[in-house]
Amino acid sequence: GNSVTQMEGPVTLSEEAFLTINCTYTATGYPSLFWYVQYPGEGLQLLLKATKADDKGSNKGFEATYRKETTSFHLEKGSVQVSDSAVYFCALVPGTYKYIFGTGTRLKVLA
Amino acid sequence: NAGVMQNPRHLVRRRGQEARLRCSPMKGHSHVYWYRQLPEEGLKFMVYLQKENIIDESGMPKERFSAEFPKEGPSILRIQQVVRGDSAAYFCASSPPGDRSQPQHFGDGTRLSIL
């Protein structure tokens, strides 16, 4: 079946630290992969996406590369800010519309 | 704000009552999806609708839950005879017609609390 596994949080970092949030997936075929961010009390906002192997999605300093060989889509940012504190969700769409989300990783950035 | 609009933002019901959650998709979007998020968990797909049609309701409980997307007006997720386990955040998402692989745009959710 299709599934997404994210590293467990919470992740606590100091401002300007390097961020990695791991995401691995199991899927048949060639899914599209997404990262969404959820700020407190809000809905999910699309952060970045990749639709095929070796694609790199990037936005607001965040990056993730679709690695088919390792079935991974790790989220990275070189220098986090306090305003990046949120919950991050990795998601896959296995060729259709039914998003499959990971359980989310809470990030807390300290000033 | 031309995004996905959900109301109410917060809804409190007593056990046995009915809950109605509304979702207006983004302008020009004709596909609506409902997801449920239990505390400290990811979102789980419930149902996918197009105007006047339920396309996929495989994630929706068979009893007490129903969804509609009428020709006019918002999509409605209805939960009858609510129980404590229905307490969750319910999110609506929409996408444009045609390519269903386009990213879904999410509303801010309705947080349902059952007393």
C-alpha cells in the first residue's frame, strides 16, 4: 500500500541552525510528493512539490529532492528563523487525488 | 481572501446532536475534498466531491457521516448523533477542474469539540 513516514518531533533548533526533516514513502507507480506547513490554528499551506524523480522543489529557502532510489523526500533549510516554527507535513499523491499525509513534524525555533 | 473558506472555525456540540460544517472552494475550483485530523496526527482523506456528485467516499465512516456539494452553495459535511470520538479538526480542500493532480488548496479548518 501507499504510506508516508516522517521523523517524529518535536524538533527544537536555535535560530540560523540547519534543518532537516526526514520523509520516506512507500508507493506503487510514480507519485507526486508535497510538503505542507501548518501554522497554529490555520490550515495547511503548500510549501513545495516535486512530481518526478530527481525533481527539486524549493520555496522560501526550503528545499526537497525527490529521490526514487531511496524513496525519500527530505525537507531542508540552511538557516531557520523563529517564524518557521510550525508543523510540517509530507504528503504523497499516488497518481490520483487522494493525498496521503505523514503524521507531521513539529518544529520549534528558539531566538 | 479568495481562498478556501470554512465555517464555523470552531463548533461545540453535545453528544447526540448534529454538526454541519461548510466549505466554499476557491473561485473557479470544482473539486472539493474533506479531511479529518485527529490530535497529533496527520490528515486522513474522507471524501471527494464534484458539483452534485460524490466521486469517492471511501474514507468516510459508513454511519452518521454524509457530504454534499450542491449545484449552488457550499459543500456541507454533516455528522449526525455526534460522539466524543468525532472531536477533531475537519479540513476542506479544493482544486481546479481538469487535472486532479494539481495541488489542493486547504481552508483553515473547523475544530469540532464534543462535550
